[in-house]
Amino acid sequence: MKTVLVIVAVVMVLAMAAPVLAQSTDYSKMSTDQLYQLKQQGVPPDQRNNLESEWVKRAARMTPEERQKYQVPYSDADIQRMRQERTSPAAPGQ
């Protein structure tokens, strides 16, 4: 029984520490590939602004080839189109 209580206590401490540890993520030290993967997978809501801020900095310095690779839009029309594609329900059979 003591072992179970110790395990539960450790899990609770880790769960409480996770948000604090997540806030300390330094996205500037990650590669662009790593950032892109995180953008695709999603990050906790409290980290979205930090990730997006770093992504915008990187996108501003990207070559045309990198913009294509990471699907960075070139214009406001491209941004709108990409947002619509992300929020539209998938077609049947996809």
C-alpha cells in the first residue's frame, strides 16, 4: 500500500510540474524541422503563442524553397486559403 501511495504522490508532483516545465521551452534552440513538426502535432494552449512567435521569425528569413517545404504562405490570400483548408471538414472518403 505504501508503494502505491508513493507512486501516486510522484505522479501528482510530475503532473503539477508539467505546466511549469512546458513554459520553459525555448523554441529558438530547436531546428526548423522540429518546430514544423510541433506545429503539425500541436502544442498546449499556453505554448501556442511562444511557438507561433518563433515560427513567424523563422518564416521571415526562409528561402523560397523552405517556404514551399514548410508550407509557408506568401500572401494574405494564401493565408486565408490555408486557414480554410485546415478548418474545413474533410471530404467523404478521406
